[in-house]
Amino acid sequence: MNPTLVVLLVASLVAASCALVGVFIVLRKMALLGDAISHAVLPGIVIAFLLTGERSPLPMILGAATLGVVTVFLVELFNRTRRLKEDASIGVVFPALFSLGVILISRYASQVDLDLDCVLYGEIAYTPWDLLFVGGNSIGPKALWVNGGVLLVNLLFVGFFYKELKVTTFDSGLAAALGFAPALMHYLLMTTVSITVVGAFESVGAILVVAMLVVPPATAYLLTDRLAAMLGLAVGFGIVSALGGYGMARWLDASIAGSMACIAGLVFLLAFFLSPRHGLLARAMDHRRLESAMSEQLLLLHLSERGDPIPLAGLSQRFSWHRRRLDSVVGRLVQRGWIARKSPGILLTAAGEAALQSIGGEVLRHRQ
């Protein structure tokens, strides 16, 4: 198989599997816990290696999943004491477990290819040549099988428990009343996150895993309020980031994992500024429209209290408006026929009075 195609497939599988579980991490406001798990599973990987003496995917996945659950359990345990908040609990647990993994590697696995560079950064460019053998025969790159299996597990998990995940994510009290066991779903989700993290460790490293767990789902969160759409968008953004990052890495002759994370960040920034509902540009435009509407209503109300024309200079002083702002408001109202220019200033028209009454009725209905 073409090495470039293998790299792109592995990156896409990692991005999709991370995005599926990352959506629920973001919605539950637990993004930092995803980062913690991605580092805290290191001792589980090392212990699995020391017990088996080999780097088989299954033992390492089981070891990482176990440490992932231990991480969540310890964080919850410290948080329930109410002496520490969740962020502080995470800050206590994951450095301790990660440091334990570093000590185990340096003490017992320093002579094997299980180093910190492999765990933290990964090297996806080598995946086409790291083959999986069954019965002495190669069946293709190991990363394709491992991450393909992880994606399948995540698809089955989200598909089978979609309703339970949805209810427990948005209303844990209702979920408990309906008998959905929020605590069990929480630990199942964290176990799935642990499996996802370790499946991608050797291929792309923890840094890119954290980026793919959080950034594409956060980007999708800015663009939709529907869970199903958010899942689809997050997977799409993750794959786009992976493919675009590979192209950027080839262009700049730079780190592939770092380039993929950078593209994911750029996509997020685009959504952050250009999202039609939650983007900064949309918010600024809404603010501008609201400011214009309030200025127009204020001017109409003032004109309704005076029957004779009011000079523009007096209005500018009255409202402390810059003359350009006043001219803009007056121009819009004249164009609608709500006010008319009449020496020595402007005057409210019958259409303006009707519009003002309509605005007042809408305000009253809104208050009721």
C-alpha cells in the first residue's frame, strides 16, 4: 500500500475516533480530563509491557483503559471530598500518574523502544512500515488495524448508547430518574476515551490525541446545537485537519502531528470568528443591529414628545451622539418614511407614529 495513503488513513481514523468521544467530553465540560487521561495512562502502558514483555496492542490497550478508569476514579474521589475542585483534582492526579510512568520507563524499560518521544509526539510517518504479523504473515500496517478497531469500538459505543449518553450529558438528574445510571455511563465513556488514547499513542502521540479530542468537537460546538450534527461535524473537522495537516507538513517539511494540530486550531479560529450564531463577527453584527434599533427607537420616542420640528444640532447634544451617528440614524428613518426633514430640523410622520406604537405593543407582549 502507498505509504502516503497509509499515513492519511491512519490520521483520519485517529481523528474520527477521537472526535466521536471528544464531543461528549466537551459537552460535559471535561476537556481537561481528556488531557489528564492521555498522560495518566502511561503507567498502564508500561505495566502492560513489563507483564507481557512485548508491545502487543491488546495488553497495552487494557492497561491504558485500566489506568484511565483509575484516573477518573481518583479525580472523582478527591472532588467528592469538597476540599478540592475538579480542576485541582485533575492537576493533582495526572502529574503523579504520568510521573510514575516516566519513572517506570527510565527504570525498567530504558533499553527498549518505549520512550517519551514515542509516547508524547509519536511519528505517524513510520506507520506504513510497522507491520502486523499473524501466523508469520503480514496483514498490513499495525496502526491501520489498531485505530480501525478503535474507531469501530467507538462507533458501536456511541451508536448503542446514544440515548443514554445524550440524557446523561445534558441532564444527569433526569437520567438517574429514568434509570440510566449516569455514573456507569461516565466510567464507560472514560474507559472508551482511554482506549482511544492508547490506540493512537504510538501512531500520533499524546499531543495530537489531545488536540483531536478537544479541538474538532469544540469547533462543531460553535456551529450547531444538535448532538447528531455536532458528532458529524466533529468527525469531518477532524479528518479535514488530518488531511490538511499532512499537506502542510509536506509543504513546510515540518512535524506531521504538529501540523495537523495547527490546522485543527486554524479551523477552530475560523469557526470562532465566522460562526453564523456564536462567532465573534455574528455577535458584533447583532450588537450593531441592536444598537441601531435602540438608537432609532430613542429618536422616535423623543420626536413623539415634540410636535414641532427639532434641529439636528439640538438632538446631537441631547443624546451626546457624534454627528455622523445622528445623520446615519436620521437617514435610515427618513428612507423608511418614519420621519421627514422640515425646517429647522426633523419631524415625526404618521407612519413613524404607527411604527412607534407597533414597537411599544411588541415590547409589552414580550414583557407579558
